Amino acid sequence: MLGQTNFLEKQLTYQRVQLAFTEKEDDLKKDFEAQCLTWPPEAIYIRSFKSELELELWVYEKDKYFLFRQYDVCAGSGSLGPKNKQGDRQVPEGFYFIDRFNPLSNFWLSLGINYPNKADAARSNANDLGGDIFIHGSCSTVGCLPMNDENIKEIYLLSILAKNRGQESIPIHILPYRFTDLNKAIFSFNFPYQELWNILEKSYNYFNEHKLPQNFYISQSGEYILMD
């Protein structure tokens, strides 16, 4: 816990993080209270839908997650389907986690996503899979999840507080679309991605039922293996 506290203290030495707390903390506390959620959050879960340009932030409370806020992803790039190489302008699809906090980002504030993971590496034949995928501000992107600056302040602040309370890994699931019957009918022509999308759909349905992310691992061959 001392290490986590030092993380928060270090983040608060940066002006943009200080500004986020000054501008957003009181209102977020009130919103948590209105939704009967404990402040600060013990853990958060993020999932994003590429087609809808939406990002959800869920808060852990009493053994499950509750939807706290839905944010607009304010710009998109590429098309449906996973990211496979540097320069393809694609937003990744799959199961990831936040691996970097950047308070000095060129895009105001940013949270790094651990793309490429072992599943991405196994799927691609490219020599350079690319990287530097972030949730960030400034509302511009080539393969990232951009927010307006007001929203990234909230997301960054809540991520800091969850990590400070001991959440070692903040999961982020990036999905091609909400897996409704209509969307599946519309996007079923993307056959090259159907195997990946079937796995993402199963995880999506599991979370909607249980309000907990489904456990998984990545096999030696680079396949996502879902665990009951």
C-alpha cells in the first residue's frame, strides 16, 4: 500500500493531474454518492465499442460492477477488425489492461493499453505490430480511443484512485460493437474476424449476466481461452 500511496503522490506532482482533481473530484464524489457507490473506487473496469464510438466505465461495489458513466469516443479511425500492424490505423480488439499513466501526454492526459498482447502477436504476420495505443484527450486519433479533455480528466482520475486502492490491473475490453442480433446481422460479412468476435461475444454476454469480467488466459498458440 505504501507503494500505491507513493504512486498517487507522484501523480499529484503534475499540474494536469492536480487540475483534474481540482475540477472533477467534488462532482465525482457527489455522483458516486447519488449512485450509492463507495468513494474512492476500489476497482474499475472499462469496455469500449468501436462501431458505436462509446466507452463505459464500471465501478466495483459489493462483489460486482456497476455502470458509472458512458463516455463518447470523440473520433474513430480504421474499420472493424483487430489491429495487425504499424500504420494500419486500426483500433485493437481484444482483452487488455492499462499499463501506463502519462500525465505529460501530447494529448493532455493518457492511459496506455498493453497492445500488442500475445494474441495479437500470434494473429499477425507483420514484423512491426505497432504500439502506443492510449485512451487520451485532445479528440484526435490514429488507432487510439480519444476523449475530449473534460472526460479524460475523469477517467484518468478514477484510474489513479483505483490503482491507489490496490487494483494492480485495470482491465479494458475493446469490442467491435455491441453484440445485439441486429449488429451481428449487419456485420456478419467480416468473416475473417468471426473466430475472434465469437470469443469477444461470449465474454460480453458473460459480463452482462454476471457483472464481472470473465477470467481468461492466452494459450501458447495465442488463443484467448475463456474460463467459467
